[in-house]
Amino acid sequence: MGRSKGGFTLLEVLIALAIVGGLLVSIIELVNHNISVIDRYETLSTEMMLAKEKLTDLKNAPVETSGVFNAPYSDYQYQSRIEDGPLPQLNVLVLDVKRGRDSTQLKMFFRK
């Protein structure tokens, strides 16, 4: 009597599980990477929005100041400083907005 060829051997099942496991690990790593990229771009977009808003507030009366934004953006910090501009009659208002390691910087020229 010969062996029946109706099923899979243990070795075939283990190889299939190893292949599927490797694919799942790769997919999980790819998803985690994409989530971190999305989070970074969301942070940068929010920083840019907050920086533009703060720059609009400082447009009429440029001053050096620092602080944090109101909720729900209380984990974002800002700092503005005034620097000499490229021409004698111009100054530069530099605004930095930070959250953790990420930061965005906007500059605005104004007359002395």
C-alpha cells in the first residue's frame, strides 16, 4: 500500500508559515513607517498654520516674544526675534514654532 498524496507535509506547512510571517512583518513595518511620516507632516502643517497666524498677529506691531499656543495646540511653542535686515531701513521678524524636535521658521520683513 502506498502513501496518500492528499495532504501537506509538516515541512511544507512550516515553509508556508515562514513566508506568510515574513510578509506580515514587512507589511507591519511599512504601515508603522507610513504612520510616522503622516504624523511628521501633520505636525509640520500645524506648525506652519500656527506660524502664519502668529505672524499675522505680529504684523502690525513686531515685537520679540515667546510662549505657547492656546488649546488644543498647547504643545506647540513659539518665539519671535527681530534681526537686522539686508538693507539699512529693513528689519526681519523671525518666528520659530516648535513641537518636540520639529520646528518651522517664518520670516517677515518690515520697516524700522
